[in-house]
Amino acid sequence: MHTIVQQQARPFLKWAGGKGQLLTQIEQYLPKELTLTSKIKKYFEPFLGGGALFFWLSNRFDFEKSYLYEINPEIVMCYKTIQSDVPKLIKKLKELETQYLSFSETKREAFFYDLRDEYNAYLNRKIKNHFVPRSALLIFLNKTCFNGLYRVNSKGEFNVPFGRYKNPTICDEDNLWAVHEALQRAEIIEDDFAQCLKHIDDESFVYFDPPYRPISSTASFNSYSKNIFDDAEQLRLKETFNEINNKEGLAMLSNSDPKNIDPEDHFFDNLYHDYRIERLNATRMINCNADKRGDIKEILVMNY
Ligand SMILES: C[S@@+](CC[C@H](N)C(=O)[O-])C[C@H]1O[C@@H](n2cnc3c(N)ncnc32)[C@H](O)[C@@H]1O
């Protein structure tokens, strides 16, 4: 394994729970089998989302193979399009960017809602020929909607309103090429996190970043898709973590610390009491109540 020097790949989607701000803290807890020796050959990210840690690692380490799982089919489509069709995607995104930036704010807003309808019209149509325009629309909407959120209604239609950005970068061509490179030895799989188990061996490192348990009764940022990630799912995840440990793979898991809200909530401390638990500082802006932004911790669990 060697360090590679190239244009640094970064997440191409803004994603709730994105780990960008925590990377320098997470770095300190990476296993030495990855950072000091060449033992780790396979990397797994079973809750891919924006993939912040995957891209950060792929700029630094040369894995033989990465396995990236995500349950949201739209995200998977976008990653696969960048993996195999990046020139066509860039062409389409550039067209959208040029049009959008040439408009007044009122026209931009109307354009946004037209494209949102166009994107939703593709719903449930899994036709390969549609993947480039549909991925371009998803990236466009992500860069121009309110707060870069991804939210769908009960019919599965994307319903985030227009966001008033002055000069959004809709087509970051250099980054899309860097992401394309980073994905060349990756398998992108639309499936449940537990499916990773079949590939785990003692040369594997897994990073789990599951949907958060709600940080308060009013904030429900754990519904990324129609799937609900409740405490029963957190227990199933713990079983998967145990299985990786049994297969002698290395695993790291992060989650919002429930003690941010209730100091007596020992959910993760109890669940992972057999493993090493650390706490990181995470100032997340997801909570719109200013005085709750202060001392927010992220919990980190490791089996090494
Ligand atoms: C906290 S986000 C990951 C954020 C990511 N680490 C980043 O940096 O952007 C969790 C992701 O897990 C996905 N997800 C939810 N349930 C899942 C499941 N059962 N299996 C795989 N992925 C799932 C969600 O769609 C979401 O994209």
C-alpha cells in the first residue's frame, strides 16, 4: 500500500450527517494496520451517503478493493454514473449550470421547480439510458435546494424547496473526475449494510456511519429514505459489528452521542460495552436552536 498524489476527491453531494468536519479527529483513531502497516487491503463503508471518509481515505491509501453500500437507490445511481459515465454527466451538468446562472433569481426559482418535476417524473423507472440525465438532475437539485437536503414525501418524490444561493457550483468538473478515479476499484451496492459480512476477512476495515438516533424529539434527521432506522436497527447493526469482530476484521462506528440531550442515556455505552468507546467534538449546525449547538459529542466505537 502506498500514498498516492492526485487531485483530492471530495463528496460530490451535500449530505445530512456528512463527516467532513470530523475527519481530522477520526484520523487519530484509524487502525495502525491501515496507517502504519500494509495489512488492510479491503475498505467497507456500509452507510455511504456523501462518502466523506471513503474519499478522504482514497486520497491517501491504495485499497485493493472498496465495498460501498447504500440503501437509497438514487444515491447509488449517481455513484454508478460517475464511475462509468463521467464525461456525459459533466456535459449535462455544465448545460444546467450555464442555463441556471444566466437567469434572474425569479427565473432560477421557476427553473428549479421545473427540474424538480422532471426529476420526480423518473421515479420508479429503472431505465439505464435515464441514468445520466437523472443523476445530473439529482446533483443539480442537491446544489440548489434549501440546505442541500435530501428529503422525499410519502410517494418517494423529492420535495425540498428552492435554496437562494448567489453563485452555486453545480458542475465541479475536477472533483467529478477525481471521484471517478476514486471509484475505479470500488463496488457500489444498493443493499442493506449487513450484506457486507460476506466479504469480510482479517484484511478488512469497516467504517459504519448509520443514520442518527434523533438528537431531540423535534429533530428527525434520521429519515434519509423511506426506511426507518430505529433502535431495533441499531441492535441489528451491533450484531453485524460483532460478526466482523468474529471474522477478525477491524471496525469503527460513529453516531451522535445521546448524552448530548440526556446525560443519563447510556444506549450506546451499554450496547458497545465490550468495545473501545471514545468521544469526539462535533459542532453540528443541524440543530437550529443556537444554544444547543455548543458542546455536542459524537461517539466512536472501535474493536481495536
Ligand atoms: C449518516 S448517513 C451517512 C453519511 C456519510 N458518512 C457522509 O459522510 O455523508 C447514513 C446513510 O445510510 C443510508 N442507510 C440507511 N439505512 C441503511 C441500510 N439499512 N443499509 C445501508 N444504508 C442505509 C442512508 O440512506 C444514508 O445515506
